[in-house]
Amino acid sequence: MNPKPNEPVKSLDSIFPKTEPPIFEEPKKEERPIQIMTEKDSYISARIKAQPKSLDAIEVTLREEKDGIHRLSLPDYFEQYSYDCTRGTSCTIHGWVKREVQLTLEVKIDRWDQTKHGKYIFRWLNSNPKALDPNIDINGWVIANETLFPDCPRIHFSINGGVRNGDSILGVMPVAKALAMREKPSKASLDRVYSEVNKHENHPNFYKAKLDSSDSDPNFAPSDVVMEGRDF
């Protein structure tokens, strides 16, 4: 659109007025004092946060003393997952059953049998790095933590995320792997014994007794009789 004659030309500023850009103020950061605490102070702070929030809650919280509980017993939550019972015959989780067995011809005694087992084996591991590293890296123990047991009450976990008991920390392992580790020393010992049984039979100086049932003492069982439950 062309301007009319003798009409002053409008400047661009009058056509497009300048506007000031909006001023954005940065939100003020809330300054919080930085507290530097030792590991023990952090642990105590975490335990305080997990405690009851009122005196009324303290008064109704009671601890029941039970037979068979000792310092290596597992917390209530982990006992249900344990293959081994750590609480003795007073435990209601592992199904202890009492039965009478014959000790001698005249004496009978009570015997307790564990009828229920959990899916994992737990062990208190020394938290010293020199002892903890071989148990984790070589033996395959895993430290029990909140990720593995999300339903466990937080009061059982310390500031480092594990379940502490003095200088020990709780480790967990599947039953099959842990039982194989338990049986490994005895199996290795038996393998050494059996490997020596027939090792020298072909040596000319090796003596092998040949007993016939007719040569055995009549006061004892014949030499060719196999005793029940014995393989040696």
C-alpha cells in the first residue's frame, strides 16, 4: 500500500512497537546446610527414622522371648526362606516333629525331625573386605539386600543396604549350590580313600587275604556276609 502524497511516512517503530523481552527469574534455591556424618552416625540416623514416631507406639511394642533364639538366629522375615532352622524346636515355620526312637533295648529317647525347608541357605559373613571378597567372588555368596527382598521391613537393613549382625553381614545362596559346597570336602575325602583301595593290587609284594567262610571263626559272622548299612 503506497502512502498518499504529502502524508508523512510512518516509521517502523510506530508500526511495530518494540516490546521488552520477558524477564525470567531463576527460582531461588533453598539452601540446606551440609552435614558430614561418620558411618556410625549415619547408621544411627537411619535407625532413628525407622523407629516409632510417638511414645504411645513405644508402649505397645513388646519383644517376646523365645526358646532357641541366639545371636546367630535369623530375623523373623528371613527365617521363612531358610533351608536350615536357626531357632530350634520352638520354631513354628520348619515343622519340627517329635518321635520316640529306641536307643538301646531298654532305653527310648525323643528325637526331633525338621519336616519343612526353605529355598535358600543363609550365612553370616565376616564384613571384613579380606574375608568378604573371597566369599562373594569365589564361593558365590550374595549379600541379602532390599532389592532381593523388597517386602522385608526396612528396619532390618543398615545404612550400607545389608543386614548387619555385629561385624557380620547376611549372605544368601540357593539350596542346591550351598549343599554341594557343604558336601564337597567329604566327597573329596572319600574319593581319595577309594582311589587308594585298588591302587597296589597288581604289585607283586601286595598281600590280599583270601578268607573262606569255612575258615572263619564260628563265633563271628561268616567273612562273606555283608553288614547292613556298611560298605567297608
